[in-house]
Amino acid sequence: MVEFTLPKNSILKKGKTFKAPESANNIRNFEVYRWDPDSGENPRIDIYEIDMDNC
């Protein structure tokens, strides 16, 4: 198990959204928590739209 220590007063930000192709019909969203303690930035959630028919 991994434990993270977040900076005091850190606020989770909205990250980038990576869209699926427009032709995709069967889409599932995956949210990925990202945080780099060396960068000094707040953590964020990136969203990936995945075409389940083509993965």
C-alpha cells in the first residue's frame, strides 16, 4: 500500500480531458489522479474517454 502526504491546503484541480474520436459510440470515462510532489503543483484529475469497441 502506498501513502501520499499532500501539501497543506492543497486543492484538487480539474486536469486535462482526452476525448475519444467523434465516431466512437461505446465510450467509457476513466479518471486518473495525478500528483507530482517535486513540481510543487496541486494534484489534479485527468479524464480519458476510451472507445470500448476499439481498445
